[in-house]
Amino acid sequence: MNDVEKLLEKFARGDLLRPDPEVPNLVDLARALAFRGGDEAADLTPGARGLVDQIGDAEHLIFVLADGMGLNLVEELPASSFLAAHRVGELRSVFPSTTATVLTTLATGAWPNQHGVTGQWTHLSEIGGAAAILPFAARSGGRSLASLGLTVEQVFPLAPVLGRMKRDVLALFPSRIVNSVTSTYFSGGRPRFGYESLPEAAEAIVERVRTAASPTYTYFYSPRIDTETHWLGVRHDDVRSAVNELNRIVERVAEGVAGKARIVLAADHGLLDASVTARHWIKPSEHLFSAVRASPSGDDRVLYFHLREGVAERFRGWLKAQYDDRFLLVSIDEAEELQLFGPGPIAPRVRERFGDLLMISAGPDVIEYVPTAGIGRRVDLNAYHSGLSPAEMRVPLVVV
């Protein structure tokens, strides 16, 4: 049985979940929110049309993105809790199920095979290597992409939907990232508000709705659950505290707007714990660099390799000898046929970013490339994301 067959078998058993345009997903949600926000160019798939109906027509629309709050965390809440009581269903994330990729999907309403953000570390041919997408910097050396001559439009070739909305738009981010290149891009260049605490954000949203003179769209991004889970693990009490805090905050907003706004909450992905023995690192070596024409890119449970000509089988053999079936090796053509990055072909403008060979976690194992210098040197965490496990791919949909 080859690795494609093994991957399909895991999909059939439900051990892993494949991205599926026929299942309600985050692409559908992005397009539905865009439509309700007044984006006349929104392309509504059948799934998006269903979500448009679920969201309904409201003068004020608030979208809460809870980074890292997988459906499993909401399912563990008491049935009487606010988020559990108002959960209307579940959505499927995209692959890789990681923040940089999913935030770009939510910003554009496009699958990864169209927007080209392939993970936390995305290969950019313009710099000949991987970039740290969220800090907008080269992985090697850490220089800003702008200082290397790259524009936002080169890195993010699709325009964000917030810039096309007809409503009065405001995006709320933690103050430490509110003015970053990527926050500016994700908000479509619309006004942004930096908050120091969740209660401050809630107060600002409520006041905005109460005093608005025209229809509004408010985007509220909260990363705390993701941060806590990475460091502490999915089962930690402090993760439950972070979920409970967001539960109280959303309830406070709902009470404050007093029926004047529709609140929609979703997450970008969930997380999955990885034991010490499930954490693996590929280090710079003569063997590696004799096989690749650029440093590996990707994320915790998926690596992309840009291979030199004629080395594919030898390199596959080396990886299998090292990691056996903990990871599955799939060519980019096979991944495209499986529609792992979305339906249809990979857009020519971003195809080079995906490389030649994918290394995909078959379960809880993580694999990272550790450069000798620059951004992203080895850090031991307890939980990770970017994979295809149900814990990572299933996210909640809450409508209030």
C-alpha cells in the first residue's frame, strides 16, 4: 500500500479529515460573512448560501474569531454555557489547519490553492526560501519582506474581502499586532482598534453598536486560547479558563448589544497534543541540502520540499527510513489530485510555493525544520496544529 492509499484509508476511517468543499467549511463561512457584510462580489457556494440563511439579515454583524478553539473545547463546555447553548453546528477547516493559512482564507474567501499561504513558513521564490508570513519576515536572517523588496500584493496575491464590504467596518486585534503588516492586510485597510484585554474589546464593540449611525461589520480576533493551548496542552485547566473567559466575553457583548446585532463565532483550527516522543526535527545537513533546492517550508504537521532533479526516490527512502509511517509522503501532483488544498488545480501564480513533495503527519507526530539561525528555531510546545486530525479540522459555529 503506497502513502496515498494509506492517506485515503485514514480518511475513510475518520482518523484524519480531508478538506471537503461539500461539507460546510471556513471558505463557505468567509463568503457568507462577506455577502452579509455587503460584498457584492462574494461567490456563494451552496454551503455559503446555507450559512447566509443561518446568519440572517442584521443591521450590525459581529464576527468573533477564536484562534485555536477547536470544536472539542466547546463540546466540553456545560450545555447551559453561552457558547454551547448557541452553537448551531460545526465547520471544517482548511489544510494546513494553521493560523497563517486559515486567516488568509477567512480574509479572502479562497482556498489555500488559490491564495498561496501554505503555512506558518511559506516558500517565496522572490527570496529563494521560506518566509514567516504573520511577522512578514524572511525566516533566514529575520529581515522584513518589505526591506527585501516584496510588496503585500506579492505575498498575498488576493484582495481581502473586508476592503470590499459596503458597511462601516472595524477590525479589533490585540494592541501588540494591530498595526502589523498582516493585520492591516487582513482588515482590508479598514480602521482597526487595538485592545489590551478582552473586557476592553467587549466594551468597545458594545459602544460601537449602540452609537452606530449606519450598518456595521465588526471583526474581533482573539488569540489567547491558541497561545495557552500551545504552551500547556489541550487538557490543561488554564486552557479551560481561557475558553470560559471568552464564553463570558461573548455573552457580555450579546447582553450589551441587546438584540441589535448578530454575533457569529468560529475558530480557525483546533490543536492536538504531541508527546515528547512524537516531536521530530529535521536539522540542516549535507544529506538534506544535497536533495533540496531551498530550505523546507510548511508547519508543524506538514513540510514542503523543493527537490533537486532526480533525487525524489532517494529522498523519499531517506525520510521513510528516519520516520517510517509516522508521516506520509505525497507528491504535489498527488496532493492536487486529492484536493488537499482545495478544489481544482493550484493557481499557477502560487504553485511554486508548494514545492514537489509533502510530508504529512499521519497522526499526532510533528515535524519541524530547525534552521541554524533566523526565525523559528526549535521550541518545545505541548500542543500543535496544521494537521488533518479531527481535533484540528473540526471547529464550532456559534450564531447569536
